[in-house]
Amino acid sequence: MSWLLHLTVERESRIPLALQIRSALRDLIESGTLWPGTRIPSSRQLALDLGVSRSVVVEAYEQLTAEGYLHTRHGSGTTVSLRARPAESTASTLVPPDPEPAPEAMWDLRTGTSNVLDFPRQEWVRCVTAVVSAAGPDELSYAPPSGVPLTRRVLAGYLGRVRGVRSSPENLMVTSGFAQGLALVCKVLVDRGHRTLGVEDPGHPAEREFVTSSGLRPVGIPVDADGLCVDDLEASGVRAVLVTPGNQFPTGVRLSQQRRERLIAWARAVDGYVLEDDFDSAFLHRTDRLPALQSLAPDHVIYAGSASKTLAPALRLGWLAAPSELMSSIEYVRAGWDIGCSGLEQLAFARFIDTGALDRHQRRLRTEFYRRRQLIRRQAADALPGTRVVGRNSGLQTYLELPPTIPEPALVRAARTRSVLVRGGTFYACTDTPRPPALVLSYATVNCAGLAQSLSALAVEYRRLATGNGPG
Ligand SMILES: Cc1ncc(COP(=O)(O)O)c(C=O)c1O
């Protein structure tokens, strides 16, 4: 058995060694165990490892190269041929696929993206370097599944400071993004007998899929200009609800003060839970800021946040602050899942917060996003007459209502032909409730210059459809 490849040869067999190696390697490639592009050991290394003569391995490699399984390039070794097996798609779960495959486009205004172009590389690397350099045996070992105690302490302080969240290190958990927090909460709700979860309509389609695959049936609760309609929630019969109260996704409305109070009263009356998804609170404009809903009722609201929008989704960093009696169940489930997130990354994040780097970075992004949003408002008013920006001045996307005469799918399709990728409001709808046509324009990754160009391109198609000359 080789150490370098999952491959065995039998010296006593009547089958020649070169043939054994060739068949075993071909099986590994055909079964997908060896992925296209994987570098395999040199013939010298493999021969040494297996204790066979090098010419035997060379013969097997040559045969597989001739058959198209391997690719050999002078100086860069031998790899599994890229044509050996078709690559499969690796779509991310929180970024749902579009109904039609996206062409190469100049401007991507679809939600689900983050401003990773401005990821603060140097500051992050400084924190990682400091943490890794100082790490002792404790830091390099297993942390509690809920997260590194120091990081939970820093996070509890930070969330209290910026969002008024009432938590302690004991009822905070570091999760692999909001997605894992949601899955954990759903699992605990299922274990406690819940069968349904209220979700906002419109809302995040991929989150609804998460909820469904956790064993809960999502029940759409309408959203109006004041946020989630609590009357409908009361009538729905659910006892737990997922909301984005600070800045509703995707409409950008805020849950009004009166609705916040009614939502909490509902949670108390049904002895239920509100899961508060506070994913983009870093980009709340000054005039839109209210403390986290959790601050009103920490015993009924589970607060969840994420570094995906402020730093990068690739970090997979999120957090949950849950009522103590729920946290022990969440911890129990988590311990059976993955025993926690990367301890070193959590420590780097704690340092990033402690040194003020997160505050500085978010301030920069906030200013820039506000500028982008204002540009969309101005340009929509000038070039897309009859449209209306729904929602306030915060966040990463604009919900733009269209006049009833503009067919939403036709505008989305026409935008593609102008190299603008955008989604219509129906993409986010959870029920068939009739709504005005709309576009949802994310400005996370497109700067002001790009937005100006993409909105001009959009305006051409808009005018064409408005005057009845559209492709239909
Ligand atoms: C509504 C909403 N909540 C939360 C998140 C963050 O999810 P995660 O932390 O799993 O990346 C996103 C990211 O796109 C989102 O759109």
C-alpha cells in the first residue's frame, strides 16, 4: 500500500505490476476519488514508496497519459487530466441559483454578494499573524463548541456597545455564519415540537430552503411599510418567526416601534421565539438606527449576526445570542455537529474588534454604501420615471417598485442583454400575494461609476418597455 496514493500492488499476482498500477489509478480517476487537476506523485517517488522499479511506474503513467487520464508537463509534474471527469457545480447554499444561467456580465446587481473587493487584507493579516505567533498549546487545541471564551467575551462587549444586545459570554455562540445559526435554531425548535416557522414575505429564498431542510415548514408572513405584519403573524398559528427587523431583506423597510412592541408581546403571549437576523446592521444609516430587537426581550429573542457582509463570506463567521434555557439545547446540538469553528480565526476576529479595526472598516463601508444608495435614488428619479424606492437609507440593496405597466420579467431579461444582472421582486416572494413589479438592485460590489453606467443601460430598456416597444 502506498502512502502517497490510495493504491496497493500485489507482488505475488500474475498480473504485471505496471498493469496493476495502471488499473488502480484508472479506477481512482473514474470513480472521482482523484479529482481533475490533482497532482500525483512523480514516478520516482511512487516507485520508492511502493518498492518497485521506476520503469514499472513510468510504463503505467505513459499508458494513462496516452489514454487521456493523466497530463504530464515538463517541470510541473503529472496531474489528473482536466478532461478525465466532468466538473460538478459547487453552488453556495445562501446564494440561490438564477432560473437562467448568468452570462458574463459587466455589472452584477444581484443580492447575495458582499463588498469583498474592499476586504481589509492588511489589517486582517496583522491580526492573524499576531494570534498565530502568540498561540500556545491551549489556543491550538479544541475550544468549547460555543467558541473561544475570549472571543465570546469580546463579542458580548461589542454587541452590547454597538447594538444594545443584552448577552454574556455564556449565552453567546460563534457559528459558521448565520446559516449555521439558523440551522441550529431550527433543529432545536423541531426537537421542541415546532413544525412551522414564520418567515418574511418577501424574504430570503435560500433561507426558506434552509428552514425546510431543517424539518420546519416556512409560513410566509407579509411585510408592509412598517415591516412584518404582526396581525398576520398572530393569525398564522406559528410560535417562532425569523425576521430582519433592522433593515428588512430585501425591501429595506424598518420594523416600526409599534410593531416591535407588538412582536415582543406576541412572542410572550405564545411563549415563542423571534430569531432576529441582524446581518447588515453595520450599514444602518444614522437616522435609521434602533437598538437590536433582542434588547427589548432577551428571553424571547435569539439574536444572530454575521461577518459575511462587513468582512467576507469566506470567513464563515457568525454569532448567536440566545436565552440561557435555549442555549444549552443549542450547545448540545452543536457538540454533535462540528465541535466549533476555527479557534485561530475566532481569536483573529476578537483582535480585529479589540483594536478598533472593525469599527474603522465598517465606517468606511457605511459611507461608501450610503453614497451608492443616494446615487441610485437620484438616477432612478431622473431616468426611471414612475419608479419608487421602497425602504429607508440603509443596507446593501435598493428595492425599486416599478409602475404596473412595466413587466418585471421582461425588464430583468432585457437588462441581461445590456450586461446588467439584476433580480425582480418575485424572486424573493414566498406566497402568490399580488405585488407591484419591482427590481432589487444590490450595490455591494458595484461602485458609483459602475452603478451610474448600469442604471443608464437599464434606463434604455425601461424606456423601451414603457413606450410599448419592448421585446415583451
Ligand atoms: C438576509 C441575510 N441574512 C444573513 C446573511 C449572512 O449569511 P452567512 O453569515 O451564512 O453568510 C445573508 C447573506 O447573504 C443574508 O442575505
